[in-house]
Amino acid sequence: MLFRSARHEAEKCFSDTDIQFCDGLEQTMEDVEVIVVLTRWSEFSDVQRLIQNKTPQPLLVDGRRMFDKHQISKYEGIGL
């Protein structure tokens, strides 16, 4: 539910741009080169599992250091 509220607000703020909004995390991560996670929301806990079988794996920029960097081939941890 939180994801949908954030999306609704983002759609209002960015209504005049070319941003494409998706219905879920898996759809959002299709055909991407980089994923940037900047929050610890539980919705993002599946990112690591969803990218493990992708070839090539996208770069995961982890702004909260919540993922296991040893399990991700392209990982950059930033922040505290």
C-alpha cells in the first residue's frame, strides 16, 4: 500500500515528464543497467533475489547497505 501511495504522489509531481511508472518491483527492474536503492522500505528487500539470475546483472547501488555485497556481482555500497 505504501508503494502505491508513493507512486500516486510521484505521478502528480512528474505528470509532465517522460517518466514511465510501473506496477511493481519486478516490472521496474526489467531491462535496466543500474538499480539505486535509497530506502530500507520492505518492498525493496526482494531486489537481491530478483537480480541474481539476470544476465548481465545490473549494478546495484545500495544507499542503505542493506544487501549482501558478496552475493551481488556488481555492487556499490554508499552512505552509512
